[in-house]
Amino acid sequence: MKVLFVTSTFPRGEGDDQVPWLLELALVLRDSGVDLEVLAPTYTGLRSHTVHGIPVHRYRYFSKSYEVVTHEAGAMNNLADRRDLALPAFALVGAGIAAAARLARRERYDAVHSHWPLPMGLPAQAAAWASKGSPRLIATFHGAELALARRKSYYRPVLAAVTKNLDAAVANSTSTAATVRELTGVAPAVIPFGPPRGAVDLDRAPDGAGDGNGLPLVLAVGRMIERKGFPVLVRAAQRLRGRARVVIAGGGEYEAVVRREVERCGAGDVVELAGRVSDERLSELYRRCAVFCLPAVVDARDETEGLGVVLVEAMSHGKPVVASRLGGIVDAVEDGSTGLLVPPEDSEALARALLGLLGDLAQARRLGERGRERARRLFSWESIAARHLELYGASGALRS
């Protein structure tokens, strides 16, 4: 089976932390016997290349300095922050349609699978039309494109146009799926993503050695963007003084905001902003932490966590999690069984939940063990690949 991913972003090489779960999906499908290729826009002139043996066809769409629409902070954030990227964004779609058609005329694909169908649904449709044979057309919704269509109604006809010819649709959570149905009438299959293979040893017993100074460690991981809600954790951390240390690992454009909140709250003795860390350092932090926290919020662009893959990664390490009752997080965490869910932006409730687990190691251990089993059962890459393979070859009604 030959499949083409049409995506707005894809890792540029080994060590690139851009959408690692999409690379993981590509690798597990390849390991399942799929002949997989990727079409993605360039990043500042980057030419076509391979990543772990997977061909990545890059296409140019503007001058190098403006070929940054879909990378780093993501297209939605980039377009909101830089008005000068509006024309390059239109060029990205137009050039993508032409590049997809050229590529598809040379190959016979069994399936064309777009990720972020706004804007990549149009290039994917062009590939399906131009391809030899009649490939199935699949689209995966990750949430950001839906938030944009909700916020700006003139994008909804575009979203309707790119979904009307789909053979199958995928959403990363039940929350995302409900929004897809609301905006398009399409009923997607819910297929989550898991943590990177190799990042978690499911046969290794969890430990929790603390911060090295006798205090338990509360860990938060993620790109520094508004919807992660890290300032809420900083405010909650004041209640943890003398009881735990908090480490927030990750870098990004929102780091300055989080750092200012640490200074404003006087929480520098409790909270460490570790920045981007190596895979080895991240694995060590997961092993040492007592509790994992994702204090997600709905950001100014009406976006929140579509799933929260870091929660699955933490549960795979056997760690209890505390997170916001929001978006796709409720798919990942069973409140009271594998972790605790609290109202978003409620630093007091977050602090109480964290202190409760830090003060009851038996409960924390039970939640961690159940979370580990849930991650093994529902979020394994083998089951994720099997469900995608079914969609690539299945038939049936799509619209509800």
C-alpha cells in the first residue's frame, strides 16, 4: 500500500521536535508495511530530503525569509502575530496544490492523507484528483484549524469544501470530533496519538527520586505557548513551597510570559524553567517526578489541548497526572482513576490536587499504575497504526 501524507509541517530531521507524534505515526505505518511519502512546505528554502528513510518532498512557495508560515509557533499563531505572512500563506496553499498534483501524476497512491485540512485539504484534494487510480482521501483534524474556522466564519466554506469529498476523517479526541461534526457534518473516527516509541520503557518500574534535595518533583512539559497554562501552575506553586519543587521543561515564544509570572509571584525558589531539554534529560525528569501536571487553558484564539500527548507519555512512565478538565484531555485522563482533573485557570484547585497526591503516596501509586495500563491499552502505536490501516482500505458512510 502506497500512502501520501500532505501536511503543513513535518520534522526537518533527527532531533527536530516539531510534531514528533506525526513522525512517529509515519514510522509506525512504514514499519507496518506502508510505502509512505510526505509532501510538506519548505522551511526557509529547505530542499527535499529523507527523515529516518521516509522521503519528504518539500515545495517552495515564497522567498526564504517568508517561508516560515507553518513552523515554530504554528501557522495559526504565526499568522496572528505577523500580518506580513498573509500573502505567503495564500502562496503556500497555491504552491501546495501545484506540487501535490505534480507529485501525484508520477505516482499511484492508494491513499492521500492530509493533516490540518485547513489549509492542507486543498493540496490533498489536488493529489487525489491528479493521482493515477482512485486513492482514498483521508483528513486528520488536530484542532487548530477548527478554532480558526469557529473564530473567523469566512473560513467555514473552505472547510466545507475540503471535507465534502473525504472518504474518511480522523479527530485526535472526542472533543475535536464534536467540533468537526458541528462545523462540517462529517463524523470522524477518533484516533489519538501516543508518546514517541523508545521514550518509554513500559516494562521498567516507575520511580520518584525527587529533586535531589529531598523534595518531590512536580513536572510539566510542553512548548511554551498560551494554551499550556503554565502561569496557572506558577501561581499554584506558591502553595507547594517546602512541599515540592516544580520543573517546567520546554521552550517557545511564551517563555518570557511564564518567566515574568515566576518573578511576579516570587516563585523562583519553587519553580525551575528548564527550557528545551534533551531526550535523555526529559526521560530522567519523567522517572524522577512524583506527579505530572498539564494546567491547560483556552487561549485567546479559542484553542486548547486536542489531546495532550505529554499526559499519555507521563502515564506511560507510571506517573499520576493532574490536568485541566478541558478539550481532549478528558480522553486521556480518567478523573479519579488514572489522574485528577481540575477546573481550568483555577490555581487553588490545582494546588489542592497536587498537594493531595503529594501527601498520599498510596493513592498516587494507584493512579500511576492504572494510568500506565490505560496508556498501554489505548495509546499504543500498534493499535493506532492498525486503525489507520483500516481507514486506508475501508469503505462506508462518513456523514452523520
